[in-house]
Amino acid sequence: MQETNATAMMPSHDDFAAMLDESLGGNGRLEGNVVKGTVIAVDNDDAVVDVGLKSEGRVPLREFSTPGHPVEVKVGDSVEVYVERFESKTGEAVLSRDKARREESWNRLERAFNEQEKVEGAIFGRVKGGFAVDLGGAVAFLPGSQVDIRPVRDVSPLVNKQEPFQILKMDRRRGNIVVSRRAVLEESRKEQREELLATLAEGQILDGVVKNITDYGAFVDLGGLDGLLHVTDISWKRVNHPTEVLGVGQNVKVQVIRFNRETQRISLGMKQLEADPWEGVELKYPVGTKFNGTVTNITDYGAFVELEPGVEGLVHVSEMSWTKKNVHPGKIVSTSQEVEVMVLEVDPDKRRISLGLKQTLGNPWEDFLERHPAGSEVEGEIRNITEFGLFVGMDNDIDGMVHLSDIDWEKPGEEAVQQFSKGDRVKAVVLDVDVEKERISLGMKQLADDPFKEAVSGIKRGDRVTCTITEVNQGGVEVTTHTGATGFIRKAELSRDRDGQRPERFAVGEKVDARVTSIDAASRRLALSIKGLELADEKQAMAEYGSSDSGASLGDILGAALRQKQQERTGDDG
């Protein structure tokens, strides 16, 4: 009976389970769930949390931190943790703040995904193909193409920074979440774009951000719309490449120059916000005045010189040097060089100024003419020999030319030039200086008297001269007078008789008398005539003997006259 009572007093299996569950505070329902607990201590790197079990649990402090924020947990804080096990080998409850946050986050993110709401998160690391994003306990994948509307080279400014994201895909079973920052930006841009399009007008001044730079300009984000800032509209001064002035991400103030509402193309300008330096430019830079400037650009056809910021003029290659005609401008001036220039022409409508560099220096041909007028003697080195003469170097790097015809009085130019070589120093006489054409004519034969002038100094037209035949040809005979002058007797002038007009009847070395018909200083020759002399003698004989009443015939008169002339000539030879 007593045994029966004892047995009856013992609890059943179910009662024992209930009593055990009661003694554990109902913790059988806690394992694998998120519960609220209280931080009762912060010990080194752990927070001690009481969740109502027989023993407390420890949670690493790092699990209470979020990207971009420090750990903020203190005694007395109420926190949610995940109960993994009732107790560990040390008798403590095994708790996790990360898993609690993850469970909490997944529930929250699923609601946001279903309702198409944005979520907050922070990029905290790079993974293959994109980035890892902390969404407040759950880790999501951000593809590289979804970071921004345009490719982003450097995402460091976004790391650990809270940003809105749109959930694209979500799989709780696999633990996969894919998010997009680009979708959020595009939605925001769409709203800004519509607002901007409604109010945009030409002449409007806006703030923007440089998004991209090309060789021809920069694209500026105006907040939903992009506009092109062409390189020519960045500054009044010359800009060779936009990167000289702008950088990606730079904040700029621009003016809307043109806006096509149909194509939504926007042309922007920065220089339009500044005063135009070309206004009144013709008054600031009168023609003929000299100014200092800086070489900004060099081309094959000249060099650009900046007179003031935004105002440049071109020094054409022909206006760079008096003497260096076929030299690249880069060999005369260099970029950033300070130079003095003269204003040659100003066209404010075309915004062009023509400048001269050589005009600030003395004209070497004017200087030469002042120091060496025509007739003066100069000396120089032969710099070049051409088919038409010698080029002789003068002062200030200019040349004078001795034409073939001015090398020697006697020798032909082709023959006379052969006695000279490049580098020889020679003397010459200045014949002419043409400053406008930049030419100096020199003569070498003029250093000596003209032998032809001396040879004909006592000879005039109509004179009788005795000549020595030096050459016989079909056209006549070449002769030399006793004074040294050369001459020619044409075939028709060899005799008054046709039968005597045969050159072959004369011999080289034979002496003949002839009459001077012309003196040609250009060809340096005498034109002579035996026929003319015979006719003159006949005319004179008729005049002297024609009035005689001796009854002599014309033949007798001429014969007597010829004999007398022959005797006179013989006497002269003797």
C-alpha cells in the first residue's frame, strides 16, 4: 500500500517534461529564435547579455557594429540576439547578434522587395564582378554595372557610406540578394530631368558637375540632363585640351547657350559668364604699335601670341624673320616664350589680329642701304653658286647677288663663274638695293674700269679704223681695232661690189680699213663696214676732184683718190 502511494506520488513523464521546461524558463521555445535581452556587462571585447536563461551569453562587440558606424552598446541596452544553444561547454548560452540582425534584416528586406521600396545599405568590400553591400545585417551583391549611371573608376568615396539601393532579386533559401544603386539614381534623375526640362531656357545660368571629358569638350551633369561644354566655350583664352582647365567630378557654373527642346541637346558655355576681352580690341591694339606677348601655340604656318588672357594674334611665318624664309616657326620661337610683336592688322568681327615679329627688329635691307649705298665696295663670303650667279653673304645674315654678266668684263659669265668656289671671300661693288623686294645687286667686274670704254674712248661713229681680222665665218668677219676694241663686219658690208662680199677672200691676221657704223655698249662691240668706207671715200673724192677742169674722167678721179688714200695708209703703217 505504501509502495502504491509512493508510486502515485511520483510525477509522470509528461509532468517531468513540463517541470523541466518551467525550470528552464521556457527556454525550449527560445533555441533557434530571436529574443530580446539586456546587456548586463561589457567585458573586454564581449557584451554579456541576459535573455532569461539560467546563464547569460556572450556576444562579440564587433557584432554590434555596422559599416561606417562605431560600436555603440552599453550596460542596460535592450538588444535582440539569436539563441543558437542553451549553453556551451562553459555553461553559457550561445548567442549571436549577427544572426539576429540577419533574420531581422531578411524579414525587413522581403517586405521592401515585395512592396518595391528602397533600402539603405553601405558598400563595404569588393567581390568578383562587383561589390558587397551590408543592408543592416544581410549581405547583398552589387554588380559593377549597377553602381552608377556611368562607369565609376573609383568607388572609394562610396565605401562605408549609407546609400539607398533597389532590390533586384532575392532568394532567402540560398541567401542571395542582388541590389542596384543605379536604379535609384535613374529614378531620381528622371524626376530632376522632368523638372529641369520644364524650366530650361537659353541664357540660363546653372550649376553642374563634369561627368566626362573628351578631346572636343566636357559633358556636364545639370541634374537629370547632360549638356556639352565645347572646348571653344570653356575660356576666352586658348584651351588645347579640356583637361587643362577641367577635371571629372569638378563643380562648374555654366550658361545655356543653345537648347533644342526636340532633341534635348544642350550647349553650354563657361566663358560667356566672363567679360568678352575682344570688345574694343581695335582701340586697345592700334595698328603699328608694339606689345609684349606670350607664345601659346606653334603651327606650320606661324605662331599664336597671347596679348592678354583671351586675346591672341597670329604671327604668320612670313612675318617672323627678315632672313629665315623656309624655316619652321618652332626654330624661331618656342612655346611660353615672351616676345615683342607689332600689330599689323585687326579684324574685330572675325576676332583676328595679325602680328609681326620681324617688324620689331631693324629691316636689314634698310640698314644695309644706309651703310652701303650704291657704288660702295663690300666684301663677303660666297654662300652659293647658281646657274645665274653668285650669292655673297653680307651683314645681318642677308645675301647679295652677283649676276653672271657682272663677274668679268671680258669673259662670258658661264666661264667666269668657274673660277670661284663656295666659301671664297670676294669683293664687289653695290649696284642696287631694292628694300621692298629684299634684293641686293652686286658687281665684281665694276671693281675695275671697263676695258671696252677705254678701247673706244677715242672712236666715234663714222671714224675710219684699221682692224685686224681675228675670225672668218659665213656671216662675216670678226676684227679687233688697233685700240683693242672688238667688232664685226657683216658679209654685206665687206665690199660695195657683190663679188667682193665673200668672207672667204679674207684671212685671219689680215688688216683692213673699215668705217665705224655703231658703238654698242651693251654687246661691247663695234659694227664696222668696208663698204661704207668705200662709199665715203668715193663721195669725198668726188667732192675734191669733181670741180677740176682737167678733163679727167670719173675713173681717173677715183683712181687718183684711191692711190692717194693708199699712200696715206702706207705712210701710217710705216
